[in-house]
Amino acid sequence: MINETKIASLITLLDDPDPQIFSQIEGELLSYGNEVIGYLEGAWEKSFDALLQERIENLIHKIQFINVKEDLSLWYQSGGFDLLRGFIIINKYQYPDLNEQKIINQIEAIKRDIWLQMMQEGSPIEKVKLINHVFYNIYGFSGNTANHQDPKNSYLSEVLESKKGNQISLAIIYSIIAQKLDIPIYGVNLPQHFILAYADNLTKYDEENGILFYINVFNKGYVFGKKDIDLFLKQLNINAEKLFYEPCSNTEILKRVIRNLISSYEKAGAIEKSEELVQLLEVLKD
């Protein structure tokens, strides 16, 4: 049972000028975790002290950041199988009060609209053409070419609302929907680009990894082949490696999302955010 009187007393001491006392009070409040957030928000609303308000804001952020780290660690340690769940956790770094059910409903709505038009006998290319039609023409998703460095391009809730994102956020949404429809489309971690592969292992079109073709989600779902990746790597003067052609793990996908965010915040001068995201990246390391 939480001691409300004690919490209230601790909060009033948050504006103490002595750094040692403040650190001790902050540590005690942090130990309560989520339970204390409501009390902190109430105190912030009643206060006219700028220092106290700032310290309350920082404390709430610290608690919420701890939550994100713990959720991401649990996701990773559990095998990282649910890509949507992992992407939602990253989203909650910037938007801790995120309505998760709204996100799930938005994804399900797109999936349903594709499913209603889908013929089970359709070829892989026909299935991709249908996904492309619904994803780009009906829902209006597109690459954010005008403001590619905006951190919002990496947050699922923002991309679903604006219908604009970067290569990896659009690819994640596209692949999650495809997999919900039992269509084997997975992310491929190509240097300087993130693409998708139609990996039908039953067909064995490519003897090595069963890839039928690749999809460029940033370019309206353009379909291309292995030779195009060969050429792309040659232009970048990068040696071809197996991992540039095959589906990567969900953990690798989230690592790339976080790296994009670190780069975006560094360019925007938000150093504290980029440093926190480096901590999230550490959570996903073996």
C-alpha cells in the first residue's frame, strides 16, 4: 500500500537546493516507479515554482525511460518474436502515454482491407500488387522525402497518422501486415537502405535462401531481383555479404530503428535523447 502522505512530503522536498538531499529524495521517489507518476503530475499542476516543475518533469521522464528499457529487455530476452510489440516499445520512448490498442486497430484495419480483396490462389507477385494497391493508393503511405531526418519518421504512431515515414518504418508496417496475412515478407538489412524479401522457402527459387524477389517499400513497393542488389553494392563499393540478401532478425530491425533515431536527434542537437537511445541500443546487445 502506497503511503500518500510520505509521497506528498517527498515531492515538496524536490526543490531542495542541496544536491545531496535532492539526489536522495529523487532516488526514493524513483523506487516507487509508475505508482508515483500520478502524484507527481498533480504536484506539477499545482506548483508555480519553475525549478520544482522542471525536476518533476525530469523525474517522470526517468521513470518512463526505465519502463521502456525494462520492456525492451523483456521483449529481447523473450526472443523478440513480435516485431509490432518491439516497435511499439520504441514508440513509447517518445510517447509514453501511447494508446497501444489504437495502433493495433490501425494495423488490423489495413490488413482487413487487403484480406477482403485477396484471392488465396494468387501468385506472390499478385499478392504484393494487392498489398501495394491498398497500402499506397488507398491508405496513401509514402516515403518522407521532404524531411527524411525527422525523428517522427521512426515512430509508428506518427507514421500511421501522417502516412509518411522512412524506409525502415514503412517496411516494418508493410511486413507486419503481410505476415498477418500469412505472406512470407521479411526485412533485409541492406547498407544505406532497408528492403523486404519475399522469402518463400517452399519454392526454393533461389537455392540458397528461397528468396523469390525483393521489394522497395520506399519506392511504392517496387519489385526487383538479386542482380539489382549486386549492382547497388557495387556502386557503394561494398563487398557482397550473405546477410545483405537474406531476412534479418527482429532485433536487428529494431537496432536499425534506434540507430536512425540516434542520428536524427544528434543532427537536431538533442544530445540527451541520443544518449538515452544509445542505452536502449545496449539493451539489444548480446
